Amino acid sequence: MKKIITINLSGRVLPIEEPAYEQLQQYVASLRNYFSTEESRDEIINDIESRIAEQFYTLIQDRKSTRLNSSHVSESRMPS
């Protein structure tokens, strides 16, 4: 059984499995690294996080899931 963490991502409170949270943290870190030389990097990253939070919320609502898992995190990285 995987530990569930409750996170606040761009103002949305979401339950997420610990391995998925770690995966999300790594993804956000890679974004920070990629945009490190951009003057508006914080705004860019905040916009991306907001979109991911919207996708997570939709995934939970559409699938009637009680928590996010690693496959949800992987799906959120794909353009829609």
C-alpha cells in the first residue's frame, strides 16, 4: 500500500501517492533547470504548474479516482 500525501498545487488541494509526488517533484525541478536562464522563469513555471493542477483535478473528477498516481503524473506531462 502506497502512502498518500495531500498537496496544494496552484491552489488546488490534491491527494497524491508518494511515488507520484516524488516524480512530480523531479519534473518541476527539471523545469526549473531548463528555464533557469529565462528572465520570466517563475511565471513560466507557475503557468505550467497551474495547467498540471487543472489536469490533475480533471483526472480525479473524470475517473472518479480518490488519489493521483504515477500514471497520472506521466499523463500530465503530455501536451493536450
